Amino acid sequence: MLPMFLGIVDQTIVATALPSIGQDLGSVERLSWIMVAYLVAITISAPVFGLLGDSFGRKRLLLVALGSVSFFSVLCAFATSVEMLALGRFAQGLGGGGLMTLSHALIGESVPPRQRGHFQSYTASVAVTASTIGPVLGGVLAEGFGWQAVFLVNLPVAAAAAFLVGRLPAHRAPAENFRFDYAGVILFALTVTSALIAMEQLQDLASLSIPRFMTLIGVSLVLLPLLIWREQRASQPLLPLTLLGTPAIWRSDALAFLHGACMVSLITFIPIYLCVVHGTSAAKAGLVMLPMTACIGLGSILTGRLVSETGRTAIFPSIGLTLAALSMLTFAWLSPSLSTLAASIMLGVTSFFMGSVMAVVQITVQWAAGTHHLGRAAASVQLSRSLGAAFGTALIGTVIFMIINLAGSDAASMLSDLLGREEAALAAVTPAIRADIAQAFRAGFLLIGALAALAAALACTLPLRRV
């Protein structure tokens, strides 16, 4: 749980420290590199650690990942420019990508299938807690001790995690005749990097460079067939297509993709919706979102316990996502006129039902992969969720901006400022502009509800019904 907490909190803890970093290091226009570099790195390294963990032992590789995160956290703390910090964040993310993948795989290695739901529910709660506490902790540390503390705080957590991981029994997998898939890793890294940067740019239509965006998409589309061709011929592929083509695994990965798209886009755009449509402060928006972040943890814990007690799996996300989609669609339709209390309650209900997904996904993937491929199977889930989060956020942001632009008001530039955390733009919000933005968010939330409905239909087709 500690390595998993560290891997997730590092994704969000820097966000609230960016203003302090910009004041100290300058190059404000490049601050986004610090966030994007980590996202790209963890997405690339997750399957690499999965492969190496399957071949050389997951406990050993988890200790390597913890050591890498600690070392590069120190380098980040001593960075003297934004470019140096972004490079350090990329290196830090290369280690961070192994933390969640190897932690999930170690659970599958150590716990019988029937009991995995119980433990996977705890990991889901850790993920939600880390995502929630990260921005708060980052702001407190940056204000009280300087932005360098945001990185140095990793050291005691990583040390405690390494001590606990060191007590685990080692289950070393045979590594005879191991051949690392260098070409596959390079093609995968280039494909994922191009796609993620393109989707990241798509979130801010006001400053989008169409030629650069199309170039990045073109590079991804050209490299993807080459990656598939390479993985079909590698003796030990980074992404074993025969494994990923198993119905239980590709459907679970698709479910993780849709789940990431729904949850991360909600977490991204709900604060802006609350600030603009309801006129709430940033602090109050955080309070309104508390039921949302708490209830997904409760839903995950309850689902994991029910799986362990009953042995049933797919029924929980099938029912949970159906109810989540209905709740989200209702929230979307009523969103322009909801009170903050009603919005908070409805978001909590939606998140509770969304909590029925990840434990079942991990159990299904680990069951289908078998003992020798646990790492790569767990990595496929993390990869799918990361790509889904980037895709969902870009898609919802695009829909919101397009509808506001079609309204022909000044709301588009204002919302761009809000997305850039320039909250002074709130003072210029008129009732007409507020109404335009409210309608745009309604469309975005309706799309999230549609994605949840698609996920519910997919959950009904999961092959594993009982363990």
C-alpha cells in the first residue's frame, strides 16, 4: 500500500506547488512540462516493470523502483531550472511506473484468488486517498517549507515502504534466455508519448497548435502498426498480444480505460463547474467534492469484501456502473440548476457505484494471466487507465470548449483562464456567460454518463463470473 500511495500521490502533489516553482525558477510557460513528463514516464515504464518483474522477481524490482523514485526525488528538489526539473520528473516517473504495477502483481502472487478482492479494495482506497490528499499536501508543503519539500517528503515514505517490502518472501521467476525487447520498448515509448502529449494539448483549445497536434497524432498512427508488428515477432514481447487478446484481459483493460476516462475527467472539471456555475471558492469546491472522493473508496471496499465473501465478480460492476450511469446522466441534466448540496450528494452516489470497478478488473486480469504473467497483466490495467484518463479529460474538455465557442460569447477565453488556474477571471462572469458555461458542462457531464453506460455494457460481458 505504501509504494502504491507514493506512486499516485506523486502524480498530484506537484500541481499546487507549481505557482511557487514558477516564482522561483521562472519559465512559467513551461510549468506544464513538469506534470506531463511524469505522466508520460509512468505510462511508459509500467509495462517495462511488469515484464522485468515477471522475469526477475517482483519484490526485487519493487525495491529498484523505490530506490529510483527516492534518488530522482532528491535531484528534483535541487533543480535550478524548469527544464532540469521536468527532466528529473521524467526520471522519477520511470521508477514511479513500477510502484503500482508491481504492488498489484505482488498481491496476486501472495493472495489466493478468492481473497484478492478483499485486498484490492484496500488498494483502491489508497489510490483515492492519495489522489485526494496529494494537492492538499503539496500546497501545505510548498507554502510552509518551500516547493523542494514536495519532493523530499518522498524519502521517508519510500524508506518505510522499502523496509516493509524487504520483509516479503521472494518468488523469483526463471530468467533463463531472457531477451529484453528493446525495439518494442522504443516503439511503445514513442507511440505513447506522441499520443499523450497530443491529448494533453487538446485540453486547452485556446492555445492549440493544429499542425503540431496533427503531427503528434500522425506519428502515433504510423508507429502503432509498427509496434504491433514488432510485438508479434519478439520472443519475449513487452506487450504480449496473445495475452492481451484474451477476452477476459482486453475487456478488463477496456473497462479500466473507460473508468479512468469517467473518474479523472470528473475530478478535473467538477471544481471548475462548481466555481463558475455555483460561484463557490476553491476551498468550498474541495469540501463539496469530499463525498465524491470518499464514496468511491467506500464503494471499492464494499465491492472487494463482497467478492471475497460471495466469490462473484462481474455482477458488481455490471450493476454498479448501470446505476452510476443513471446517476451521472441525472446529475448532468439537472446540473445547471442544482444546489451545491444536491450536487455534492449526487456526485457521492455516482462515485460510490463507480467504486465497483477496479477490484474486479484486477482480479479478472490476474485470473486470466496466470502466475507467470501477473506483472504484464497488472501493467496493462495501469496503462489502460492512464490512457483512458488522458483521453477522457481531452474529450470532455474539447466538448465543453466547442459548445462554449458555438455560443459566441466571451466565455471561451474566460474558461481558458480558469483552466489555467487564473481564478481572477471569476469576477467578470456575467449571468449570460454563466448560463453558456453551464450548458457546456451539462453536455460534458452527459458524455461522461454515456461513457459510464458503455462501461456497464462491457462489464456485463466479462468472462469471469465467479472465483
